[in-house]
Amino acid sequence: MGRHRGKYEDEEGGRPRTEGRSRRRRRRGGAFAALAAAFAILVAVALTGTYIFMNQSGCSGQDITLDVAVSPELAAPVQAVAGDFNDANHGVDGQCVRAKVRGVESADVAYGITGGGPTMGDTESQVWIPDSSLWVSFVQEQSGEGGVTDSGTSIASSPLVLAQPQDAEETEEPSWSALVPTAAPAADSSGNEVRLVDPVRSSSGLATLALISNTIDDADQEGRPQLVAALQSLQEGSAPTEEAAFDAFAEQSSGDGADPVLVLSEQAALRYNHDHGDAPARVSYPEGGSYSLDYPYVTRTDDPLTTRAAEVFRGALTQQAAQDRFLAEGFRSADGEADPEALPEDQGFSSKAPKSLPTPNNETAQRLTQAWNQFKLGTRLLTIIDVSGSMLEPVPGTGTSRMQVTAAAAKQGLSLFPESTELGTWEFSTALEGDKDHRERLPIKELGGESEGGATHQEAIASDLDRIEPVPDGNTGLYDTYLAAYREMAASYKSDRVNAILMLTDGNNDDPDGISLKQLLSTIEEESNPNHPIPVFTIAFGPGIDLEPMQKVAELTGGEAYQTENPAEIGDIFLRAFSQRLEGAEG
């Protein structure tokens, strides 16, 4: 603002005139005071300038090296910011701060701090920028608040989106609730195959699981079968790394099978399209909002000088020049701002951020991770099918026998299992082989393994179920078969799998030459090994069933017994049966 002449100034714009000697003396005293004040100000300015210079734009002596571990996809722009930062000679207490940035997987750092999982490479650092606050909460829960300090600053963000092949059928309103099946699949069911990165090592994978879980309300037992169906489906399409997920998506996109849907961050989708320009994915945003990766700025040091150096670098990352670099790479700012030129609309991207859903809390994350691990553990299942004479009886309203309906339902239920599942089948009645009430139909093998004639073991089981026939005059040797199956699974137990028995029957034990229920229970209790659990699941159908003996076997072994009037419900009962594994995950 310019000076304006006032009524107290002389014509030259100077100070008001004074007359006489006394006024001249006061003027000299005032001049001296003014000079002293000016001197003091100059000294203060000089000292302050020296401090600012030494701390921000000038430094000497030994450098302070700031080791920064950042999620790999953000590493390049952060390294560029660090280069400018280092060139500017920012300092603390006269020492230059040199930021050294490297890309490290967030899971590696988190598990390196807590010892809660496998890690690769050097995970030590003084600053950590993971892709999500989920990892920060995990570390703080496992290692206490002293493990890391969250600055409260989000360096960037990127919401989760759905990616599909360009020629895939468009869904008007994609949603998390409709993403995967939450019931046993129907015989003619078809749809998209959902792919994601393993939630144990990926925050986008874990957030996907949490978003789907929220639509199920699986906190009580009623919702658990739905979560089981979702877990089974998601594990079919999970990949150990983002690169593996990209490869699987690209391969499936070019094939003739079901259209894949890949759940990933917006910025990851942009990178995929950059690397697959000949066949980019089409991006969509689920209705109701999405979870965003939030890239928190975290320190891992108690040293005051290093902490101050980390604060100086944090400030550099929040400057507009740094933020512009991140936006140009397809990230968003913490409040969702995007660079429209970096996110092409013709690929489905939107410059408007989707509604932000809250970050899953640590309790939810742990529960879902444990459930995922529980179901990821391979299953080894012996399935036993009743072929007694009563299986010839018709099922009212179907025009088919109990045997036919049971075989069809068993095929549907067994389709829930991934190819890595080891599965075998027995049939039972009475005296099928000499005095034995059971007979092996197919041995326990991986479903994806090769069987006779070049078919897979899963195809062989499905074909064999179509050929299974009841024994017209056969009775139900239930207790002897329970014991024989338990001993078979105990003798061939595999510790890296969930070993279980599934019994499908329409009747009560009616073998006069067999063991009693009391003998069965006491023998299993005597021969059981608490370190080698073998839960027995029984699905009983038909009128006149006494479920109590089957429940006692289930209670003793950690399984469950179910009863239905309709064998067609077996598929959904499969889900309820295997949802019991969630209780082990929560214990």
C-alpha cells in the first residue's frame, strides 16, 4: 500500500515540523531510540534468517539420512519429490536431511514389525507410507502404540473399483452385495468370476472381503453360511500378488469362459490399462460407495532429530507440487481430488470420487483374515452316501427317487470345493463287501488331479454319482460305517488340511450285527487325538429320522448334524455345515 499525505505532514511528505531547542532535543532522543529499535530488529531478523536458512535452505555437516519405505506403486512419484527435496538442502539443526525412498510391500513391513507373517527383503525404515491405514491398525494392535506413529496425514488416496473386459456385459448398477454368490450355486448357475489379491497380503483384497461381509451381516450364525459361500467363491479367484492377479485377469479376458471381474484400486486399474493398451479393462464404481486406499504417513523412530527430519519431509509431500505429481500418476488427493486427464473417461474412470466408506476396524479385519486363513487351509473330505433300500423311495413332487435327488444335490454341494480339495467317496448299507457295511467308490485325491481316462478327479466323482444305485434289500449300517470312516481318516491324517467326514443318509442305524451307539462313541473318544481333529458332519433326510445319535457323534468330534425333508436342500446345508469352521477361526 502507498503512502498518502496527511494533514500532519509537511509539503515534502516528511514528518511534522517542530520549533525550538527542546523539540530538537526530543527529536535527537527519538532518533536514538528509533535507531536502537531498528538495530534490535535487524539483529532479530538476522538471527531468525540464519535459523531459517540453516533449517530450510542451507545446511552443512553430517547428513541426516531419512529411510523411507513406501508402497511400490507410489514409490516413483515419491522418489521424484525426494529428489527435489534433497536438491533444496532442507535441514534440521544445520544438518542436511536426505530422503532415501524405496518401494516395499506394505505387508512385508507390517509383518516385519510384528513377526505376524512372512516377509521379503529389508523392511527397516524410519518413515513408512503403506497403502492403507489397515496396516497401521494391525501393527498398533500387535505391537502396541510404540511400534509406529501415525502423523494423521494422508499422502494420496485411491478408491477400489471393479475392472472387467471391455466387451463384457455391462451391469447397470454394480454392487458389493451382488459381486459374489452368497448361497449354494444352482445347477445351471453362471456368472462372473471375481478376482482379487490375497487379503492376507493385500489391503485391497481385505477391504473387498470386508465390503462384501458388510452386505451379509455375518456376525451371527444365520449369516455365516452366506460368508462361507462368498469365501469359497473369492478364494477360487484369489492371487498371491497383484502381478499374478493382472496376469490371470488378462488371460481370462482373452478366453471364452466366464467374464472375470477384478477388484483393485483405481490407480492399479490405470496401471493395468497402461500395460495392456491393446485390451484395456473397463472400470466401474459400485453403487453405495467404496473403500479408498489412503496412504498414511507413518514414522518409526524415537530419535527427536530424525522425527523432526521426518516432519520436514512430510511437509514437502503435502505441497501442491508434490500433490500434482501424485495426481498425474492416477492417484487422488486425500479429499478425493483427481486429475481428469490422468483418469480417461473412455475407460470408465470418473473424476468425481465415489462415496467414501469407512475403513474396516481392526476387529473386523482380524476376524475376516482368520476366516480367510481357515478356509484357505485345504480340505480333505471323505463323503459317504447311503445306498440302503429306502433310497429307492420316491421324493414327493419330483418324480425321482431319494437316490437320484441325493446324487444331484451331492454334485451341487461338492461343486463348492476348489480343485485343491482332496475328496473321496464311499457308499454304505449292510454287508457290501463280506461283513463290511461300506465300500470305496473313489479314493481321496485332489479334485483337480487326473483320473482314469484323462478326466479330472472331480469329473470322475460327478460321473460316478450319476451311476450310483441303491441295494434293494440293504439295511443301514450307520454306526459301523461311522467308525470305519473315522479310523480311515485318522490313519491317513494330513496336518496341513482340514480332515473331515460327510455322511449323507436317509435312515437310522438298523444293522442288528453292528456295534451299538455306546460302543461307537466310547471307541471314537478313546482313539481320538485332540491334535488331529476329524469333525463328522451328517445330513439326514426323509421322514422318521432320529437325529439324536447323529448329533452325539457330531458333538463328540466337533462336527454338526442336520435334518431336512428335502434332499435338494443339501447344497445349502453344505454351506451351513462348513460354516462351523468359522467358529474355530474366531476362537
